[in-house]
Amino acid sequence: MDNKANKTAEELLREIDEMGDGHIMTSIETPMRKDAFDISDSEKIELIQGYFEKIMHTLGLDLTDDSLRGTPRRVAKLYVNDLFKGLNEKNKPSLSTFENKYQYSEMLVEKDITLYSNCEHHFLPIVGKAHVAYIPNGTVIGLSKINRIVDFYARRPQVQERLALQVLNELKTALNTEDVAVFIDAEHMCISSRGVSDQSSSTVTVEYSGKFKEEKTRNEFLTYINNKIK
């Protein structure tokens, strides 16, 4: 028998809250409904605007005030066109790769990639840096494409562990190599602005594949990203 059937609504709600507070993910894939893109972006903006008006009204805010009048639409546009544009595959950057004609075979590291995302449990910001490395096989990729793929997967409600895995898997596929590493160090506003209100902690997630699982290669990567000499 399904254990959920024996639990009270209060117990289930407590479990859901604990999952969110623990920043636990349920899947490597971002949870999406099959009908997620049955309506256009402009329709989503109109709907979200209405929903956010209700939230602000419920909070007791005066939407006739000049300062607040346009807030629901600004928030709706921000959600669809900016913060969560990574939900839509049509916004995925083209990952053009090139033949490795000059036979570069050493590690390539793109570090200190600025990262802005939002926690899927509280919809509060995640801000930090990503460091990505790969060892070329037969192809290489433009450096800016690495930044763009990090940004694409960050621009959706996220869990940091999932973000690292999604970037890793995308680059493995694009470059046709297992030799990829992703290191993310970020601050979560849901930790610093609520609950324990810890202002100084950050979260590190790391994913290694291929040769990066070997201690020597992994240590070389960590040395590069910790090198602050410019």
C-alpha cells in the first residue's frame, strides 16, 4: 500500500516544506508540464500580471499608487523574458563546435562565469560563479558559448546540483567527450534572507566526468580555478 495514503495532509505538507528547506531535487530534468508552451509568451505575461496583481492586493498594497501601478506587468515581463527564459528551449544558444585542427589537447578552463539563478523552492536569487573545464577530443567550442550555456540553464527555477549536472551533460553532448568538469560556488538568498539568515555561507556543487574523475586531472582543474593571478 502507498505510504502516502496513510499520511495526514499535515504530515504531507510538512514533508514538502522539509524538501524545500533542504533544497532537494527530484530529477536531473527541470520539472515541466507537457503543455508548458501551449500558450505564447505574451499570453503568459498577461496571465502572470493578473496573478501578481492579486498577490499584491492580498498583501494590502495600493495598486492605484503611481509607484506600484506598473509593478505586476514589470514582474510578469521579468519572469517570462529574463529570469526564467531558460525554461524555453527556443532560447537555448546554438553550440557551434569546430574541428580541433591545431590539435590542442590540454585542459581548457573557463572560470569565474557570473551566474544568476533562482531557487525553485522559494523563488529567491542564487548568485555566484561557475567554473567549467573540458579536455578537447575532436572538437572545440567558442569560449562565449560556455558562458551562454551556463546562463541558459541558470535562467529557470533551479536547484544548484541540477544546474551543475545540466551544464555538464550539455557540454559532454556538444563536444562529444566525457572529459568535462563543472564547479559552482553560489550564495542562496533563501538562506541569507530567511530561516537561519546566514549572511556568510555559500554552496559549492561539483560534477566531474571522464578524466576529471582521476585525482591528478581533478587537482589540476582545482589549481587553475583557485589561481587568482591575473
